[in-house]
Amino acid sequence: MTDPTAMKAWTCHRYGGPEFLTLQNVPAPVLKPDEVLIRVRATTVSSGDTRVRALRLPRGLGPFGRLFLGFLGPRQPILGTEVSGLVAAVGGRVSSFRAGDPVVAFLDAKMGGHAQYAAIKETGLIVGKPANQSFEAAASLCFGGMTARDYIRKAALKTGEMLLVIGASGAVGSAFVQLARQMGVHVTAVTSTANVERVRALGANIIIDYTKENFSNVGQSWDVIADTVAASSFRHCLPVLREGGRYLSIAGDLADMLTGNRGSKRSISGPAKSRLEDLLELRRFAESGDYKPLIDSVYDFEEMREAHTRTDTGRKRGSVVVRIADD
């Protein structure tokens, strides 16, 4: 097919609420020889997207936000980090994909997923879509799953260890529960009353309803504590962290990043590193039925503002998905 010259995309040129998002006609990506052009069928609105849109960064990181993201608004006005869709065209040097292939891609910090088309290098984070997954489910594979995979690696999580997941019903937390259980890890999940059954279905061994009890008072300790929603701190978790334990500050602030170790106990934080091998593994798990991305809700492309509003609540259960219909 002929490469498109224009497309519809949601853009954000000033920091603020969902009302600052605008649906516009913009130039389509110009395909380079080593790139794959994707006709996007589904994307997501992650917590990362809303943080960039609103310049709502973890405490202590605000001064650096405008430097890296843009002074008055996002330097990349088209948000969206994960997409699924069909290959629309390939560059002259591309050999792994061809037009019509269903794919999943993680655009990461480059973003650009909230549009009808997105381009990515053939050697980038792009794989064939799991045959048993809808485009909506496939678009949800990357953000939560790859973050969880990287932190599992950083923590050197091992079979038989005890893991506590705080925020177990979110995109990252639900991925943590499923991937850790695949490893033979004993998982305690912290969530709210409304999400208890949903998290139980993910395979958690024990569930703590935080509206009824505090995990620090249940008489249990853990080898690894994964805080996916910045609901706690290394200092608070020290009494229930075992010797040699690791506290994972996945959504933490600058203080968490600067926190030193306490004896044999470690605090681990910082941006997750995205790897192609992790995306390939997530696809394999999805195809076998061992990993099912949790989907909170699905919106139409014209409802992008509503999708952002839902993510802004901080109460989403898994991924907020936006589907983009064919013209």
C-alpha cells in the first residue's frame, strides 16, 4: 500500500488535564529504510502517559521534567507508549516484517501511539501479535509486563521466595502477580475490596484488603516487596522485610532513588529498562495462556480524553485501552 501522508492523532501541546488533548490531522510518520509503519488498531493510556501530559512527576523530579520532556508542554505532543495493529508498510531494508502482519510494539519514551499510524525500527521493541489475543489485549502486553520483568530481574527474585505486591490490580501490579507465580514465587497481593476476586483469579496466594488491614500488621515478612503505586516507603517496610530483602520502589520519588541500603536490606528504584527478550517472553506467556493482561476498560479513539480521565483517578484495574477503528 502507499504510505499515508496524513493521519489523525491526539496531541498535547501544553501541560495540564485531559482537556488539553486535541484531536488533529497531522503528518503521518515518514518511513525510513529500517522502519516498520504500523496501522494502529489499539493503544493504551498508561500512568506514564498521564504523568507526561500533566507534568505530574514523582516528588523531587519536577525540576528535571521540563528539561527532558519540554518546557511548556511535551516535546513529543503525541503520547502513547504501547500499540498493536497491522503492518501498513516497511522500509527497503526491512526483512522481518511485511505488510499485513499483526504486531505489538512498545514505543517507550519515543511515544507516538495515540495516532492512526506509528513507526518503529525493525530492530526495536516489535514482535508478532499473539494469535490468541485481541488487538485490545495485545496492546496491553508491554507497559505493565515489561516493567515487572525488569524489576524481577533487578531484584533477582527466586523460586520459593516470598513476594508482596502493593497495588496488585494495576497494570504493573497484576503483571507482577502473574509473572512471579510462573516462577514458583509465593505471592501476597495488596488491593482494595472491589478488586479482591479479580486479583485472586490472577493466582495470588494471599490477598490483603488494604481497606480492612495494613500489610505491616499481619505478622508476615517478605523477601521482596514490590510497591507499584508509591503507597509505602523503604523505611516503612524495613520491619517486614527479611534479611537480604529487597524493596522495589517502582513508582518512587527522588528520595527513594537516593535511599541507601540498611544492612543486608536493599532499596531498588529507577526507570525500568525495556528489552526485546522480555517482550518475546511476554508474547510466549500470552500465547500459552499463562499471562493475561488485565484490562480495566476500553474506549473509542474519539474518547481519548475520557480514557485519560479514567487513568487519572488512580483506581484503574489493569490497562485502559483505546481502540482505533479502520477508516
